Amino acid sequence: MESFIKLEIKILMKFIKKIIAIKKIRMENCDEGVPSTAIREIALIKDANHPNIVHLKEIIHNQDKLWLIFEYCDYDLRKYMNHFGVLSPSLVKVLLI
């Protein structure tokens, strides 16, 4: 099944002709289905409509894995701060407005 999902993702990538980011959430030890943390993350990202927040493109789910397909960004906030240093208050204001 996992090879089918990888093939589906490759097809998706070729079809949209854009670089995407994939987050794989393993659910092997989750007897109750999708972890609540994943549900919260998905809900927050889907509700967020801001140019500085990554967009969730697709959700692929099978018995033991959840794949979140995002638009690609060069940096997440942690990598950005590790590379460029602490954000100034003026930059935080620009990012949030």
C-alpha cells in the first residue's frame, strides 16, 4: 500500500508541476485512529488563510499512515531563525499582518 501512495504522490507532483512538501505521520501505535495532535494541526492549517502560513494541499490516509501534502517553503520558522537569527519585532509585525 505504501508503494501505491508513493506512486500517487509522484503522479501528483508531475501533474501540478510544482515542488511540494510531504509530512508523513505514522499511526502504527494508534488504536483509536488519527492522533488528536494531527487532527488539531490539520484543523488549524486548513482554517488559517494568510499568505505567510503554509497551505495544506491534500491529505492522504491509509491504515497506518497519514500523509499531509503542503506547498513547499524553503524555511520553516525554526530553520529561518537558526539561519537568520532572532526575529525583530518589526519583522514579526510584517509577517503577522
